[in-house]
Amino acid sequence: MDEFDYVVVGGGTAGNVVAARLSEDPSVTVCLLEAGPSDVGDDNVLRLDRWMGLMESGYDWDYPVEPQESGNSFMRHARAKVLGGCSSHNSCIAFWAPAEDLDEWAAGGCTGWSSPETFPLYRRLETNDAPGDHHGRGGPVTIRTVPPKDPCGAALLEACAEAGIPTAPFNTGTTVVRGAHWFQINSDENNTRQSSSVAYLHPIMGKRPNLEIRTGVQAKRLVLEENRRCTGVDCLSPDLIHTLRVRARREVIVSCGAIDSPKLLMLSGIGPADHLRAFGIEVAVDAPGVGENLQDHPEGVIMWEAKQPMVTSSTQWWEIGIFADTEPGLNRPDLMFHYGSVPFDLNTYRRGYPTSENAFCLTPNVTRARSTGTVRLRTRDFRDKPRVDPRYFTDEHDIRVMTYGLRLARKIAARPALAEWAGAELAPGPEVTTDEELFGYIRDTHNTVYHPACTVKMGAPGDPSAPLDPQLRVKGVTGLRVCDGSVMPHLVAVNPCITTMMIGEKCAEMIKQGV
């Protein structure tokens, strides 16, 4: 039986930040537990241009979705099983969240999370090569702008401008509602990903005797005493047989992500009472919001055969973003595209659509989707995958935005600037034109940008739908916080990885301040 001041369960995007920041104080001890392997020296993980090979690999929990009435039931949610979590698994697209998103959090009862209060944390975490006094120059996470080396991508930006979408850099401190540009990415000049593990843990490994990092250790349940105080976590030991209890004198911080954090809470008796009782789990805290409010960025694809040879090397093959508003008066974009310099036939080829090895694509996604879903237990066995039901496209708003996106993509591809690049439309094909046909294609072939969030949301202390208070403390339990993308009350309108690191910074700051 081991004992530390703080135990962080999950060495992911936010958990590593918390462990690194708390262990800056040599008077406290910290244990970080990660179910997956270490990423140290592993080029499969560290080389950013290999990221697509990580999906459905041994580094992936690979969660299927429940059958979807309005979406693609074949879809799977990639969740990283490696130190660094999804920051070790994704394409490292780096965004500050729109100020409007963070201010919405604060206005909804999450005091302390407004943009004036959280923007300094983005500055603290980054070393950014973009201009602007708001940017950080000495933080652990290297963020750089993608070099404009892809000629098809350059032509795409010209085509966007011709279609009324101006070239506008990102992360300037002002929200881009309508604009396109090369992404910023958290990657160094050698194209080594700057995950939370690379940025926060690798430089201190073996140098802080008060920090212990254990990999290959999967959490089974949290330890709750009779007074509903969390005092530790029971884990499956690396021998895959015995249970190891790791105790926390001060706090346990759960950082397992938007699918596994609610799962661990429910296995520990914190969740919707009727659901827990159905599996014979003793209810410690009836928290109906645990596993509710699942939000994501659903993603479609439209793909063209390229008339010229596409690039054969790239930082991460998805180097340009396009934002648009589908109706007037929006203060944030409701539509985003990623431009891929590679074919993206993950869900189209199996449906009979043609493909090509020399193709490019645009992937419209709904940035503020209104369809929400759930994460539920499948059984009481921690080894079983939970039931993930995003309920994609159950709100008409999401269907409207996505079909608008396919039509806008066609308008961009038809501009003169892309005439030398855009060949035949491979999927869905030019014959698919009506709203019904376009949505039929979306329903059958859509994917996700792999941004599940909001399943253990924070909210006002009196909000019964929010399992957490604004300090990320689990209501009804002492000594327990959650810190990862699940705590967002609303999913931000951009790729959320850097915001999840910011949440880690905020959590560590609050703990240090005794809040």
C-alpha cells in the first residue's frame, strides 16, 4: 500500500499538467497513474506525421459507438492508451479557445473561468512563435505556425478568399468567425509532438524525487470512506492479477478523459443512482449529470481527386483550417473545415464511394453541435468498454450546418484558384445535390474530430445537472476533483487540446491556492 499527498489518475492531456505543476513544490508528494505505456523514445507516438497510424492500434482504447438512429453506427472513438493521453495521439492542432466560449462558461455559473481569468494560463503554458504581446514565450509547450509548403494548400487559401472567406491568422486574441489559415501546432522544429507528456514530464523525469510516474496501471475504482471522503484509488497492478491501492493524503484528481472519467466515477458509486443500482453498485452519491451532456464535433468529408501530385511530406497532413458562419449575427463560427492533403476514405470506401491515393479533402464539422449524448456502464467490470452514445444529428441544427458545409466546400473547390488542383469529386460525387441526398451521405459516412467532452461538467454549486463545482471538486465528496475535457460545460468551438492543458493549469493553481 502506497501513500502520497496527491494521486493523479490518468497521465493524459490535463493530468500530466497537474502532476508536473503540483510536484514543483518539493514538500508534497505526487503519484501519477497511467494505464498505457510510456511514450519516452517511442517514435510511433513522438513523430507527429505518424499520428494517423495510432488509431485502432495498441495505443488506442478504440471505443465503438452505440447504434445511431441518425448517424454512422460504424464509427469509433479513438481514445489514447499511452502517456500523454490524446495529446500523444492527435494531430496537435493548437488553439486558444474563443473568448466567447470561456465567457459563456463563466456566465453559466463557472466562476473563475472567464477569458480574462483563463487567457493568462494559455500564455503560461506556451512558447509561441506567432506575433502578439498576449502570447507566451517561455512556457513548456512549443507552439508554431505550420510552414506554408503545400502548394495545393496555398491554392486553397486563395480559393477561400475568392469565395469570401479571407485569409486570417489564428490565435491572435480575436475570434475568427469567417477566415482561413495555416494552423498552429504544438510541435517542435523537428516535428516532435509537444504533448503534455513531452512538454511537462519528459524534462523532469528522474529529477524530482517527490514525483512518481507509473505506467501500465489501470484504475479499477476510487476508494471512498464512510464519510464520503476519497482517500485513494484501487488499480490493477502490472501483473494483471492483483489489486494495488494507492492512497492520497490530500486529494485524488481523476484525469481519465471524457469517456473514462465518468466510467470510473460510476464504478465507484458516483453517478445516476438508478443506473448504478441496475449493476449492483452501491450508490455513494446520486449524481445524475455523470455521463450526461456528451458533446463532440461531428465531421463529414468531401474529397476530390487531385490533378497534380500532392505533397509527399507534411507536418501532420491536416495543415489548414477554415471557419465560417452559416447565419448572420454569430460571434463564433458554427462551421469549421480541416483541409487534408491525403485521401480520407475511412468511412466512404466501405460504402462504395471511389477513392484515390492522390486526393485532397475538406472535412466540415459542426463546431457548436446541439446533439448531446451519454456515456454509460456496460457492466460493473472495469475491464469492459462503456456504452458511448453520442446521438449524432438528433438535432436539426447539426444537419443544417453540415449540409451547408458540403455546399460551401463545393463553392470553394469551384473557384479559379483551385482549377489546377480539383479534379473529379470522389465523395459524395456531384450527382448528390438535394438536402435529403446530402444528409443521407452524411448519415452513412460521417466521422468525428475525436473531441468528446462535457460528460462530468462543472457548474454552479446549486446546479443539479453539474457533478462538479467551479473548482472541479466532485459535489458530495471531499478530496476528489476531475480535471480533463469532461469538465467543460460546453465544448469549445475549436480543437480543444490546448484548452484541456489550460484546464490542467487552472486545476493545479486552485489546488496550490487551497481553493
